[in-house]
Amino acid sequence: MADAVTIVECPRDAWQGLAQQIPTEEKVKYLTQLVSLGFRHIDAVSFVSSKHVPQMADSEAVMQGVSRAKLPSGEAPDIIGIVVNKQGLDRALATPGVTTVGYPYSISAYFRRANANMSRAESRSLVEQLQRETKAAGRKLVIYISMAFGNPYDEPWGPEIVEDALVWLKDVGVRTVSLADTVGTASPADVAGLYRAVKDCVAGIDIGVHLHSRPERAAEKVLAAYEAGCRRFDGALTGLGGCPFAGDQLVGNIPTEAVLTALASRGAATGIDTKSLAIACAMTHELREKYAHEPETAKPN
């Protein structure tokens, strides 16, 4: 019997760096179509400052249109909304259709301060609050361990630091965690090595990966994680979305099509067929063509 894997599609991550704003109605249409094609888990929106992430300023309006979308089975999809503080949590919990709240928990002090202006104690306090309030509201919680595969800041790093974070997260009740290669520098051996080192330290936690990569190394990294035991993978169709911290414009989200092709070579059951993937890729290419580049300015006569 084929191993079942969880595929998390991440348009929110992909869209944040686009040069132009995607109109709300186009986001709704795109996300609704993804759901109808069988994409069961979608990182769709974030509840953050519109000043810092203007592309996500319309998250409530987007979810108003997406909240009625249904999978081919008739079930509601799992929609992830990212938050970085208590205000974002309140907005996410007040938004129908958001079934899972996501939070990036950084094990790099520099990145945590630069990205969220928090100390470790403040970030841990927020995670505890996220766990309490999502549980009370009947929502799920996923924690992304940022810089899980190392950092470029000459800070201490090692599997034992990731393990410490995982053990603490389990102790406070978190049950889904994704290890994030935030700067995209991990090799396939690094991916496999870290996953194997930490996967058994927290039995009962679903540990996934959110990897960044140059396109030619994407499949290697996916297979390294799969063969190490990972069964939850984040991706973004066509590899849309870069990593501004990597210093390499070719490093970005791993294309979902590369994830699915790699996993298919191992007989894994992804729940997304070839026809649906082709339609989803075509939709994504269309969005890229329209919004990934600065609009041309009119030339004077």
C-alpha cells in the first residue's frame, strides 16, 4: 500500500513578493479553483500588517469568498492563516474558513528580532497563547521552525537546538510542526540528516518540511526528506515566491510539481492527479504573467 503524504500548497508565501497587487476577486477565484482540483491543504492568507505585507491586506475579504469552497469529496479544505502576533491571532480566529493558524517560530535570535521584534521568551509566550486559543476555538495550529537547517548569521546551530524547540513545542501541546529551510542553503544530505536526528525525539508530532531550493536541487531535497521519514511537504506551484534572505534570486519555494513528481517516483499517494496538477500549473503561470513584474509605464508622446 502506498504511503499517504500531506501536500500543503502555499500561494500566500508565493504571492507576498509579487511586484503588483493581485485583486481580491482573482485571489478568490484562484484559491477556489485549487480547492475544486483537490488541493486539500492551502496556506492561503496571513493576518499581518498591511504596511509590511500589502499583498495580504485583503485576507478577510479573500476568505469571505473562499470559505464556501468544497473539495471534490464535498469536504471543506484545510485553510492556513499565518499570524505573527496576538492581533493577527484575533483576526484569524474571527475569520470564517480559516481552519489552521500558522506561526513562524525562529530559533535564530537575529532573525526573530528582525522579523518579529521579539525575544525568545516573548515568542514562546505567544506560542503558548496560540495553542490555548486555537484549541478553545476548535482550530488547528502549525508551528514553522524558522532557520531549522542553519542560518547565515554565525549564530549557534545544531540538531540539538532544533530538538530542544521540538520538545518544548510538544510540552505545550503543539502537534504539527514544519521545519523551514528559510534561506535555502541546506543540501539534500543536510535535510535528511536533520530530519533523522530529530524525528524520534517527539513521538506523536507530525513533522513536515518547508524547503527552499534552486530549481535543479528541489527533487533531491524532497526525496531526501521523504526517505528520512517525512510525510508532510510544503510547496508552491511553479516555484513562485523567492527567499529574500538567501542572496540568490534562483532560491525560492520548491515547485509543487517537483514535489509531486519526486514523490510519485517512490509510489507515494499525494491525492492530486496529473490532470489537476496541469490545470493548477497553467492557472499559476497566468497569474505570474500578470502580476510578477512591475507594470510598464506609459511612454510620453
